[in-house]
Amino acid sequence: MGWALRGGGPALFSFKIGPVQPFIEAARSLRDLLTGSYLLSTVMFAAIEPVLEACGPTALIYPALRGVPLMDDWLRRQGVQLEKPESQALSRPSIPHRFLAIVPNALADTLMAHSRKAAEAKWIEIADAVRERLKVQLDGTWPGWDRLWNAQIESYFDLRATAFRMAEADHAALLGHERIARFEPIKRLGWSGNASPGRWQSSVEVSAMLMEASTCIRHIPQYRPDGEAPQKCTLLGTYEQMGPAAFGRSTAFFKRLAELYPKMYKDSDRLCAVSLTKRFAFQHYFKHRFDLDPEDYGFPDTHDLARRGGGTYYALLAMDGDHMGKWLSGENSPRIRELLHPKIVAWQEQRGGQDAIDLPRPVSPALHAAISEGLNRFATAIVPNLVAKHEGVVIYAGGDDVLAALPLNTALQCADALRKAFSSFNVLGNRASASAGIVVAHEMENLRYVIASARRGEKRSKDAGRDRLTIAVLRRSGEHAFATCRWAYVPAVVSECDIFRHGCSDRWTYQLRQQLPILEGLPEEAFLAELRRVLARSEKRDMAFLDHLDTFVKLHGPAFSDFVTLSQSASFIIRGKD
């Protein structure tokens, strides 16, 4: 931090882009999802570049950039001798939608302006590349088809930047004296020198508060369609579609677009400039910018994934780390005594330092760097390897956030492996946890609804107490079911899949489902007796489900509805049909 002090003291520079989920989820295909995520990663990295050029990579607190393909590509452009990142890795979204950096106070305002300008310029550069290619193909017959293009592109993203000048701030006034004074006993340990324990932690907390306050001011796009307005975009309903306004000519316009790109476009898609940029960014920008092409590695569609699982259904996984704000703010830090040798703990207690060592360890720049490195390792190395091992594809992996599409027969195993990896010592350690939602959906199901269901499942897992998995089955028949369990029960669900795979009947699950309104009010012993009776009368029974019920109740209590739904879901995952 010494170089920052020479610039009039350090400042915490925070930057955020939005809207994120609406932009990504406005998708017709998995390719659209990937492109939306990748566009955000690319625009965010453009915002990071001014910080890299002015202060170097070590200025970034979050995210860590070591080994990130976009970072390696940037270093190569600066003349550093590095191997070119692999095509598949380079085209994988891995930059989160926000960053935090420590910069000299004197440069803070300049860097905020430069980061905004760089992000805007990158987005316009990508959109212009798509537009120019389409103009060559469309201008002759439909002049002026793109008259609303600039207004839509330039108004879409909401870029927020804040700077917290650490040296000038009164932390006690901002957070309260008690919150600042709680770390004062640590000074008696003699480890902090002239530094104020907890000052870095409180600075990061204030920086987060500044950004939160900034985002409370609603972003209202400066966009007004002039002249005769066409119909709305079928993916982003807030913007008008490109092309002629008259319905008949508009139909012919999009029919021609579908003829030009039969593998990428359907004439039922009536897209605005933002959606067209998403649809064609890989084809008309990234392919040439990074010398890569999704076709090089066969990015699958939902049909391909369903076939990998042996049916017409596939799975979408959404996973998110629990309490990440508390990790970064220090609320999840272990007590100081937990980090010390027992003899040192005993010595400190003898000299009256018990109140100090019972405090949580204050977050330091080094600890923040370690958290960022762990999350970076998870997103750029562990997630892609595990998802590929289970024959799936990563749609987004940035920090603790994962979105992946998987075949049915490997989805549960992949989710369980990702959860275990997240709490390994290669990432955040065994005190970390994550919540997830898995959606089982038909290959023809509306993708936006599938994504929303995955997010709903993830939220349900967090609302149920976190560190859980919610499985949702969206049957083509119209019946949609959600059930939540702790991660410790996931191996039992996998085991049930194997039982059903070997011919066990699932009729008992439907019988119990019909009786649930009555059975849920009974004691556990009564439900167990009824389950034993129904299983005994089943054609192809397996009494292992009794053991599973016992395990389930120990972990969750008498939540019998979730138990039955999970068993039905296991059967559906194997059969892959209504």
C-alpha cells in the first residue's frame, strides 16, 4: 500500500455494472446465455484496464486476476512472454460484475472516469462490429433499419463507480464508535504496531455502503424512440426491435435475417440492438478479436445436453456462496485464539489478553487477497474442470457464482462435487458453504423460465437456512415440483437414482403424495409405518428408502413432503420422461 500513500493516501475504488441478470437471462438458447455472460466479462475487464495501466495488477483486491485468461491476454498485449490462453478458456466468462481496487487518492477521480469511459467504449466497439457486418447484408434492401441502434446501445448499461478516501474519513462517525473501538484490545497484544486494528476492515465496509447508496439511485435510460416506433423486442421488451416499423416489412426483414443465419437465428425472434449484439457478438467480434469460434469446441444446445443424459430433459445448475458479504466484512472470521498455538493462547490468558484473543480476526489486505485468490481458483480452474468431467458446460463462473448446464445423469454428482470443492482448503476452507438450485427441464422449455426457476431454487435453499440444494422438476405435462435438502442428503438422492435405474418401482411415491395432506400431521413413527406398508406392497420394492427416510428426518426433521418429492425427482431424473 506504500505506493498509494505517495498519492495523497489510499482510496478504495469500487466499480459495478448493471443490469446483470436481466441482460444475461434475455436468452433463447444456451449460446445466448454464454454470450451475455461473456459480454459482461469483457466490458468489466475493459473497466479494469485503466487500473492495471495506472497501478498494476496488485491494486485489485477483488477479483484476483492471476491465471484469468483475459488477464493473460492483456499481459501478452503488454509484451509479457506468455502462452496464448486456450480458445475454450479464453471464451469462458470469468470476470464478476464488480471490482474493488486500492488506488492513490490523487488518481481516484481520474480512474473512475477512465473506467466508465473504457467500459462504454468496449460495449460500443462490440456493438459496432456487429452492426457494420449486418449493414453490409441488410442496407441494400432496408436502408435505415438501424436508426435506433445508437440510442439503444448507449443507454443500456448502468455503470456505477465510487471512491472512499481512507485517510480523510472519520470511521467512527460513519460506522459508530462502538464498532470501531471493538478491536482496540488487539493493540495490547503488541502485533499491530502503529496501525489501528480493524481499520482496513471498516474501510472496506464503508466502501460497500457507498456503492449500495449509489445503486439506490435508479438508473433511467436516456432512450426515446423517434419517429414511427416498431414493435418491442421479443427478448428485451423495454426496447423496440430493429428494422422497418410496418408489420409486413418487418416480417420480411427478420425472415431475411433468418435466411442469412439459419443456424443462429429464427424469424420469430424480433430483436433490438442490444439483443442482436448478444446474438452475433461471437460471430462478428470475438471470433476475430481473440481468434476463436464457439463452433471450434461445439458449444451444445439443450437438445445436445438432453441426449447426453439419454432423454429429452437436461439440468441447469445455479450455485452461490453463502454469506460472502460476511466473509469480506470479517463477520465470518475465526476468533484470534483459534489461529494461535495453544501455548501462546495460555500465555496470553495469563497476562490478561483473553478479551483480545476472543475477538474475531480483523480482515487485512492479505486476508482479502487470499479470499480473492481462492475464489479465482474456484472459478477459473475448479469449476471448468468439474463441469467438463461431468459432461456439462459452464455458462458463467465468477468468484462464488456458478451457472452451468448439465446432462441429467451427472447433474447431482457435479453439484455435490462443486459444493465440496468450495469448502476445500484450495478455496475458502471448511467453514465456507454454498447454496444451489438444480432445475430439470425439457429441452423445449422456455429458457428464461428455466433460469428463473434455477434462481428460485437457489433462493429457496438460502431461505431454508443456506448450505442446501433445491431440486426442481419442470415436467412437460405442466406439473412443477420443488424440494430442498441439506448437502449431506444428496448422496442418498444419488443412491435412489441408482435404485430406480435398476428397476425399482416408483408407484409408492405417488401413493404417498396423494396421502400427504393426512400423513403430514402424523408423528414420524406413523409416517414410517405407512411408508413400510406401501413399500411392502410395491411390485419391485427396495427397503433402502426406509434408511433414507431415517437419514432425512435426522437432517431436516419431519419434512415428509420434501422427502417424497425428492424420491419422485430421483425417479424422474432416471426415466427422463413424464
